[in-house]
Amino acid sequence: MTKLNLDIIPDKSHTFSKAFHQYPSHLPPSIALSASGSKIITNHGEFLDWSMGLGPVIKGYNFSSLNEHIINKMNLGYAFSLPSELEFFVAEKLIKNLNFGEQVRFAKNGSDVTSAAIRLARYVTKKEKIICNGYHGWQDWFIGSTSMSGGVLQSVKNAVMPIPSFCSESLENIVKENSDDIAVIILEPMISDQPDLEFLKLARQLADKHGFLLVFDECWTGFRCSKKGAIGYTGITPDLSCYAKALGNGIPVSAIVGPKLYMQHFEEIFFSFTHSSDPIGIAAADFMLDYLQEPFYKNLTKKSNLFLAQLSQIVSGIKSEKLKLNVSGYPGKILISPSNTSLTLHIKTYIQKKCMDANILFNMYLAICEDHSNSDFQRLAEVFEIVVEDFNKPQFNVIEETKDILVKPIFRRQQ
């Protein structure tokens, strides 16, 4: 492999969560060369991947049938000077699959469509303030509420009111104090566990009562937890919903979907850019919407439940309270989190180091794809058995064990 100048790209990565500092310092690998199925080929050999591109790869890498479909569409041309026939065809297919909405606007990234939802909600309600509960993208309106808020105007920061995940009390208090100014509440309907239905029902009721919009950020849950996403999984209907990631199995494509009552106003507000309707991404969505049907989700749910139960059983053997691990999830995603948040980075670093020793890429969650096999999971399970054994050693000190290799915190946490 040719020696590369990694400093030519700031942070040595275009995506914060893929950067070198999200893995134990000075440990390989650092560069991806290719990928297929659940495996990624790196500058240090083959690794089993559980992040799957931060969640979008739901079938597996280098899906040949998807590749062929995209190539066939590309052979018709791309970057057209007019809307393509495919845009309208796939928009209808998307609405039919979701059984939600009447109109669609496509884009490239999750941040595109969540920000479009915010602008649309402000236009419709003539209000400014935003309530949010998760990670909603890199745009000013959201990232200003996090520790990575450099360059964001204070006036923008002041308009965003984050709440802790699914805290009903926080939501009610914020609405009570700001009800006349709230334009929208945008929620990740599920973050790391089964949905909190009472919280989601409360959000729906408060939006109806006070005249602001409820938006589901389904960039993770859409086409991962079920064919109809979180709307179908929870039975709760937002005003607008945003999709990305699994919609294209890793090919960049996103969409905002909703009733014409709201969506028609995109004729009046500006949400427009050259590659918003890129036919490569829309071709990927076209194929994946056909592929992601009920049998797929039946198998994915079965696999997720099995992995979650087995992993929970393994980590239940940890004796030390300060090193305990929680395992939670929903179909297609499992999260491992330390009970003792003061040791989060140390525990994460140690687990990642043990995984990398076994040629496994792991970032404290499993973005389960169809190509993940039982033997893939067994490889991960064996690492966790070693971790439990290490944690139970009388002299084990996770701070000492991770000295000089500690990963950096994720910017997801709000200030």
C-alpha cells in the first residue's frame, strides 16, 4: 500500500465518528481498502465490522444485486437538468412502504432532511424554538446545543432546547415555559432501546395542544427496526418524518416525508441543491425498498433478539459494580453501555482494544446487518467473555489498562 499523507484531511477523517480518536490510540487499523458482507479490509488486514458505516449498511457491504441495479440506472445518465422519472416512481414507492405521508423530498444526508424539517416547521408555525432529544446532524441549529458548537451564533444556540432522551418531566417543563415560542419537537423515536410509548404519546399530545409540529428523526430507525420504521413499530404518527442511512444500504440518500398540508410549503421555502435528487442514491433507495420487506425484518428481529439475549447473559457475569455493563436495543441495533458513566471512556477503550486484538471493529453498538452470521457474533461473544474474565480479576484497574490509549468522547452529549 502506498504511504499516505493522512494529515491532508483535517482530523484524518471526513466523519467525526470514524476518526482515529474514536478507537484506542496508536492501534491499527486506520484506513479501509474495501469491504464485503460483514467484513472490512483495512491497511492491517481483514476485520469483522459491527458499526457497518455508522448504521446504514443493513444488508451488507458490496451487495452485488444492489450494485448492478445502480449501474443499470447510471447507464441512463445522471445529474440531469430536469427532474428524473425515477424520483417520482421511488417517492410513490416510499410512501407506499411507510404507509405514511403524501409527498416526499429527497436529499443526500440525514442532516439535510432534519434541517429541512426544522425550516418547514418554523415557516408553518411562525415560531422559532426547537426541542430535541438525540443527535440530529451537523447543521448549526442542532450542533449548537452540543460541546462541538464552535462557530455557531449564540442566537442560534438559544433557540434549541435539548432534553435528556425520553424524559417526560423535562419535556413538559420546557413546553410549559416556552409554549408560545415552540415551532417543533424533533425526536429520535428510539435511541438505544425499545420505544418509550408513553413519552412519544405525550409528545404527540403536546404538539397538538400547543400548535407545534412533531418530527421523527428516523435516520437510524427508518428501514432498520421495521419496514414502516418507528411509525409502524410504535403506532405513533408524527407530522413529518426523516429518513437516511439504511434507505440506501450505505449509498447516500435521504428523504423527508409528510402530508401535503405541510410538505406543499417546500414550494415557498428554499430546500434546493444540485445533488438533492442524485439518481444514484435514489436508485439505491429504489432497490432497497423492494428488498426490505417483511421476511427480511422477521429474520433481522430474530437475530437481534438472540444476540441481545446472549450478550446480556455474558456481561451479567461481571462482579464489580463499577464495571457493570448494560445491554439494550431494538431490531437491528444493540447498544452496550457502562453503568458507571464516570468510567465510560475507559471501559469503551478497553473493550475496543480487546476487539481490535481479535480483528473486530466495535464502537459499543451492533448495527446488525443481514450478512452478520452466528459465527460473526460468536467471535464478538468470545471477546466479551475475555473482557468479563479480565474485569473480574482482583487487581484489574481499567484506568491503568487504558493509560495513554484513551478514546475521545463523542460529541453526541448535549451541554
